[in-house]
Amino acid sequence: MDDDLTALDRRIADCRACPRLVAWREEVAQVKRAAFADWEYWGRPVPGFGPPDARLAVIGLAPAAHGGNRTGRMFTGDRSGDVLYAALHQVGLASQPTSTHRGDGLELYGVRVTAPVHCAPPENRPTPLERDTCRTWLVRELTLLRPTLRAVVVLGAFGWQAALPALTAAGWTVPRPRPAFGHGARVRLEPAVQGAAPVEVFGCFHVSQRNVFTGRLTPEMLREVLTTAATAAGL
């Protein structure tokens, strides 16, 4: 079993458990997008990003085919990441507002960014089986973060459906009936294991291009959720 996040990240990056996702991520890495023809794509599962003692976790959906699957870092190199990291910077949780590649100097302050599915899926739609197969990684990541984790922001309904069972398996009690997703949703999870602390879980519309372009999610709405969650996390 992995005893730290560095070891876990290495194991995640070597995973080949889902044949459809393996085939797709590797095809994209070979064919490439014309704008990135000179890039050597990552083309593997994308580990989480952020310090091992994070007090706040941000859980998305999955890497983008020409974003994280290209750069090897969560929410890096696509428009969704542009929105997320700009907001994190504006509320004091990131060292810079942009995220273009793994060596760009970006640091997160007390925040770990991850996803329930670590491979880029076709049409950004993992199957329920792929989500459940990948859950083991999220459970282990949350378990390793448990000593310091105090708040979680979940981006989108898919992430919400995946995160709550993972939080249960990682040592927290999710109320019954299970809380419904919604932007601004907030639920307190009590610890189910000795030595853990309660964690506050927040729902936020996903930072997808569609949500941002239509105004369903505005930068102000995103900053408000992140600020509230950061306060709950003690950041």
C-alpha cells in the first residue's frame, strides 16, 4: 500500500485498468491536435496536484484530452483550468493565475486538485464502470490527506456522485439520504475513524467551457465557493 502521495501518484500514472480509456488517451497522444503538434503528450493517467498536507481538496471530473492528457497535470493547458487557477489565484490559493505546463512554476497553497477519473475519456464522459474502477485511487488519496483535510469542493454532479462514496470509504460518514448536488450545496461529514476530523463538502458547477460561456458559472460564483471552502478549511 502507498504510504505517501508521491508513491501513489507514480502508481496512478502507470495504471492501465480501463481498456477504453487506455486506448483513447494513447490515440489522442499520437494523433494530437494541430495546435500542439510539437508537444510530446503525457498520454497517461494524470495524478492529483498539490501539497501532501492540503486542507482543501478540489475534485473535478477527468483530465481533458488536450489539457491534462497533454501536459500531465490536472486542469493544466485547457480553458477549464484557466478559469479554475485564475480563481484560486484571486482568492490567494495559487501562486499565479495561469497553468500552462508542469514546469511553469505554479504552486498551490493548502489545496490539492484531483479527479475521480484519472484518464481522459472520449467526449469527456467516463462510464459508471470506469468511475468505479478508478475510485480506489481517489479513496487512497483522500485517506492520505485525512490528517489535514478539512474541506472539499466538488465540481459538477458527476464528481459529486463519485466523491461521496469515496469519502465514505476514506473514513467519513455521509448522511442518508445522500445529499443532492447543487451549486452552493454544503454538507458536513463527521469522521468514522479515530483521529479524523469533520470535513465540509461544497458543491460547485463545473468549470467547463459550456458552463462558463453560458454564464451558468461566473468567476464570481466560483470565487465565492472557493472563499467559503477555504475559510472552512482554515486557510
